[in-house]
Amino acid sequence: MDNNKRPETMERINSKALAEAFINEQIKEIKEQVGDKKVLLALSGGVDSSVVAALLIKAIGKQLVCVHVNHGLMRKGESEAVIEIFQNQLDANLIYVDATDRFLNLLADVNDPERKRKIIGGEFIKVFDEEAAKLTDIKFLAQGTIYPDILESDGVKAHHNVGGLPEDMEMELVEPIKLLYKDEVRVVGSALGLPDEMVYRQPFPGPGLGVRCLGAITRDRLEALREADAILREEFDKNGLAGKVWQYFIAVPDVKSVGVKNDKRYEGWPAIIRAVNTTDAMSATIEEIPYELLHHITDRITHEVPGINRVLYDLTPKPIGTIEWE
Ligand code: XMP
């Protein structure tokens, strides 16, 4: 049997009871596969790796070693949430690596989007590899592969697999959710007790804010982007749009315009809001955000975020624009 193929008889996991049955079955299989050996996992804080972590913690506890690499391109509060949930609440064996300087130094002056992606992906593997080398006795590597990853591994989205790990690592793979669709992963995540913010998180590209801080990344513009993005998310949360809109974020281009602040000339970057709906990310339509809310968000971002002096709303559907700007 091809164990990368979902059996036609496999029921869609769409209830707590089915999720629990899946979890119990996986716990048994994981225990059988790994015995008393240690398992390593790159924990980004995204839905898939978080669900795999929670599942493995339940199955083998401290035999799981999670490594969270903060590449400095996370959204506001994300690395902190990973530490809070996995280290503090689930008592996981978590290694936190703040590699911000390494990534930002390498990315300085790099303009080309695909080069930026390559650098981020390559450095991620290096940092993870270095951490793995410090550990002894690791026999298994867990991965948050899901069924669409298997179906799409024809090269079309190869550039998306930033978390892809080195092939020469001599470890056996543990991929407990590889036959699940995304909606099923979320149901399993909830049944495992993960918070909604994590389970229903909007998609976030592997290279993170790196592809939204357009052109060559600078620390000040990246910080402005992170703060503006946090305001957008907070307002979408408060106004009931968070669960409704598929993906929403800010992009900040490397362009300055003239403005006025406190009666003085104030040059700043524009923050561009993007809020799209889609089912498969191949095409996307624009969410019609109420004007009143747009004004409020504009007011907050221009007053609260140093360096930003305008807010724009991107009305371009996909196609012709891609969802991300880079
Ligand atoms: P585009 O911009 O191609 O985006 O319309 C479609 C979806 O893919 C996400 N995306 C990425 N995800 N690494 C990722 O892991 C990437 O390099 C990357 N680029 C785009 C994007 O956020 C959207 O959900």
C-alpha cells in the first residue's frame, strides 16, 4: 500500500469524536514507531507544526524536542505565543533560537524577492541544522506535512516550502498528519486543546514579513510594518472580520512621501492594506471593508506607528495581482 495516499474509505474528520479517534490511533502509532527514542521538530507556530507538536507531546512527552527559530520576520507576538503555549502551558521540551541578527544581516541590501526567499529558506535550514547537531541521540524528525503538500509536491509550489529540511539528515520521518486536509488538521488541533488563535490562524508565508517589507529590508521599516500589521489584526479581531476574511496583512514599500505631522514636514512610508478572500489561493477577491473602519485603521496606523504617514488600500484581485506583493 502506498502510505502517502489517502485511502478512499477514510472518513472526513469533521467532529470532535472523529478527531479524538484519530488522535488515539496516532498516539498508538507514534509510540510504536519511536519507542523510547527522541524526536526533533521545527516548530514555526503555524497550524500544521503546532498540531504535530501537540500530538507528539501527548504521545511521547519530553522525548519530543521542539526547535523554534525566530528569523526576526515573525508577526508581533508570535514567537512569544509559541513559548507561552508550548513551554509554559504544555511543558514541552522547547529550544528557542533568536536568529534575528543572522537573518537581517544576510538580507541587508538584498532587493530581489526570490533571492530574499532563498536566503531565508537556506539560513533557516542552517540554524536548524546547527541546533540539531548540538543534540545527541535524535533518531526521528517530525514534520507537519499535510495532504495538500503531498498532492502539490510537483514543483509548482516548491518555493513555498521554506521550512523544508535538509535531506542528508539521517533521521526517520514522523509525519502523523500527512493524510489530513487543512480543515481536518484544525479540528484535530482543537480537540488537542490548542487555542483558537493558533488553530484558526490565517496563512502566513514561511518567509514571513520578509516578503511584505518590500525591497531591501531595513530594521526600522520592518518594525513599522510589524506594528501596523498588529493594529490591522487587532481591528479585524474587534470588528468581527478576523474569522471572515481569509488573509489580511500590511505591506510596506521602500518609498517615502511627504506629509505633515505636528505642523512639521514628515516624510514616511505608506502602509498598504491587503484583505482577500479565496478558497485555494489560486485566485482571490477583495474584502469590502467598511469605510468607517478603514478611516479608523488609517488614523491609528498613521498616529501610532513611527515612520508611516499614509495608508493605502489595495483593491487588486488575483489575478492580476498575486496575494503577496513579492
Ligand atoms: P501568492 O502571493 O502567490 O500567494 O498569490 C498565495 C498564497 O501563498 C502564500 N505565499 C507563501 N507561502 N512561502 C509560503 O510559505 C512563500 O514564499 C509564499 N509566497 C506566498 C501567500 O501568503 C498566500 O497565502
